[in-house]
Amino acid sequence: IKPWAESSIKEKLSKFNGLLLSPSLDSLFDAGLITFDTHGRLVISKSLSTEDAKLLGLSPEMRLARYSPEHEPYMSYHRLHV
């Protein structure tokens, strides 16, 4: 979640500093076009049009199957900096 180059050794080894996403979702996540809120629900960037989001199969109802409070420091970093 938090980029490797910006993570401490402890953060790099944390199982909570990563997500298992499909390749297309992973690319959108890395580009900052999607992220997830504090409950693991999908948040779509305003820079991605509604039409493009639909074409990519994105829906605001999507959420992570597993999201715990330990993910939040990393996801918060992603929401603020990516």
C-alpha cells in the first residue's frame, strides 16, 4: 500500500502494507485513480470519469474482502500521497 521506497524496514515486512488486487485494480490503485476508505470501500478518483469507471467495471459498492484496522496507517498514507 505504502510505496516500498518510502517505507521503513518494519513497514516493508508488515503483512498489512499490501493488498491482493486484480492486475487492473492494482494498476488503478498504484496510479492513485482508486483507493479505499476506512471501511475498505472503494473510492474512485474524481479524475476518472463516471463513464470510464463503468467501462473498467468499477462500482462504489465494491469493497475489500479483508480490511482490518492495521491496514489503516498504510491506506491513509495512500489516500493522502498517491
